Amino acid sequence: MRVLYIGTGDIGLPSLEWLLNSTKHQVVGVITQPDKPVGRKMVITPPRIKVRALAAGIPVLQPAKIRHAVEELKSFNADVAIVIAYGQILSRAVLDVPPLGCLNVHTSLLPRHRGAAPIQAAIRDGDTETGVSIMFMDEGLDTGDVLLMHRMPIADDDTGGTLHDKLALQAPSALEEALDLLATGHPPREKQDESKVTHVRKLTRQDGRLDWSRPAIELDRLIRAFTPWPGTSCMLKDVQMKVHKAQVIANADACPAPGTIVSANASGILVSCGSGLLNLIEVQIEGGKRLPAADFLRGHPLQAGDVLH
């Protein structure tokens, strides 16, 4: 099958690698977002998808708006397009280019967590499982008929980063099964149950602000979900402090006002929450390095009664 790969995010690298090594399918082209400035020095950097495709001798297009590149897409004569974390909405004209349609690889169990940040949402909301959904794309945002799903449990210590990597590695097997079903000429299609839809928008750093009036278990999920992006933080006096790792102390006795430090020692910084306690294990002061609590406290001594905001 002639495949046009459309994607930008690193989560699609294992799937692209599988396609490049497949004996049943041929990648005829790759569409990805334009190179962009990265890091403090704003160095213009290509997507890793582009780098891998060019290394394999695959032609790459980087249109600013894919809807303006319909004729170029047609020139690839692809049977199907595989779309993974591309970053643009595909117009009807684009969706109609490959005769077998455009398949999207989405990292949630649709219709739950449609939108831009399904991996973080699954951890943040306390889901016990997630997975990869392969769907037939339409003009809506993750609204197309589902071809198949591969499910995966969410571990108690999963972060947004670890779950991202697990799902990236799971995607190729789901994609292989989907393309085999497509090749039969009669792939299954299941409409999504609109009564079960949830949405998650693109995240910003402000979403990671810790509200100590919330239960400790919710804050722990937020910290794990938003590691490494967009991160979570609070204010220590007048300085921002990022929280990278924490542990719930759920069965705590009556606690002081939320945000109050109960203790601060080599075991961590114990903070009162709306219910329960949260032990901050790894933190980072603005402009400083990520440190275990014990090392952090040597340079920033804290004591019971200090308050985080």
C-alpha cells in the first residue's frame, strides 16, 4: 500500500520507523510542519520526523497551511494517509486526496479525551487505562468513525512523559492491524458515542499552577500528568518553585490551612492540601537546578508553618 505520512510530533517516530521497514507498505512522502526556533537561543530546528524521512530518502513537504498544498499531495499517488500529531486541521479537500482515506492515530480511547493533550488528561483525570485509537478522519476534531482500539493500563507512577513513550511504542502494532483491515476492503467502522465525549484543549504553563486547596491525590495526578510539559509550580515567598515529583500521604490527620508546610527534612517537604498531605520529593527554584528535597533545603531552608501559594 502506498502511504503518505502526515505528522510532526516525536510520538509518531516509532510508527514512521515501522512503515519505513515494512515489506507490505511504501512510504511515498512525508508532510510535516515547518522548521521552527527551539530553545533559549531560538535555533531553527527541523522536526525529527523530517530528519528521519530525509535520511531514508523520502521526499518531505512542509507547507505552512496543508490546505494550500492539495495538488502537491495528489502528486504522491498515495492509497492512504496516516496522520499522527500533525498540528493542523485537515480540510475536506485534503481528506479526499487518498482514495482509501486518512487514518488518524490518536492516543486516547475515543471518544474520551478528544483534542490536543489526551495523554496528560488521562493521568490528570485519574483514568485507569488509555490506549491508541485508529479512526477514519473527517472534518471534525477527533470525531471520525473508529476502526480499532488497543488498550493499555495506566501505572500509578506514570507521568505524561512515560505514558507518551509507551503509547508511541504501542502505535505501530495498532497501525499494522488497521492497515491489514483496510486492505480487506471491508474495515470495521464504529461511530463514536457523543454522550461520552470529553475534550482537552492545548495546555499552557498556567494550567500547571498548584492549587493547594485541592485534594493531595488530585495534585499528585496533576504533577505526574504535566511532567515534563507544561510542568507544575507554586510560589515560595516571591519566587516560583517547580514541583517535579511528589508522593501522596492520604490518611493524614487534621491538617493546617492548605499550602502550609508541615515539615521539611531529608524525606521531603510535606505540604497540607485540601485533604491529605503531599510530600514534595523533587523541586526546582526559578533559575536553579532540579534537586531532591534534601539538597534543595540546604540552600533554601524551610520550616513548619511556612506557606506555599
